[in-house]
Amino acid sequence: MLLVPYDPSWPQRFEEFATSIRAVGAEEWIIEHIGSTAIPGMSAKPVIDLAVRLETGEQFGDRSSALEEAGWRIGSGVARIR
């Protein structure tokens, strides 16, 4: 596992990812920066983790096509940017 020193650009990268997700028509989704990159000053794996909270009864798959068109790769309920 590769840990790197805290990078002050991580919060901005998270915001870019969150904006990309909201742009597919998911403005109402609550998107949170989680994991070690969300903690200022902490060494971390250089991977931005985020959590998306859906409305009760809403399925992530309902927007899978739009997310894939925006460059996200969907698999097993997990989305990764290409």
C-alpha cells in the first residue's frame, strides 16, 4: 500500500468529482468526501474516496448510463472515474 504526504489539492479534486456527478442530473444527491484524503494533514493512499447518499428507494443504477457517459466506470454499485 502506497501512502503519500497530504496533498492540499485533494479537496479540490473531490469537488471536481462531485460536480461531475451532479452534472448528470443528480443535483439532489448528497456527495461527501470520505476516507483519509478528506483529513487535512494526514498521509493517505492517493485515491479520492467519496460517498453518495441517495433518496429512499432511489437506485444508483437509475443513472448508470449518464454516469458512464460522463466518464465514470460503474461496477457492483461502485463508480470510478476513468
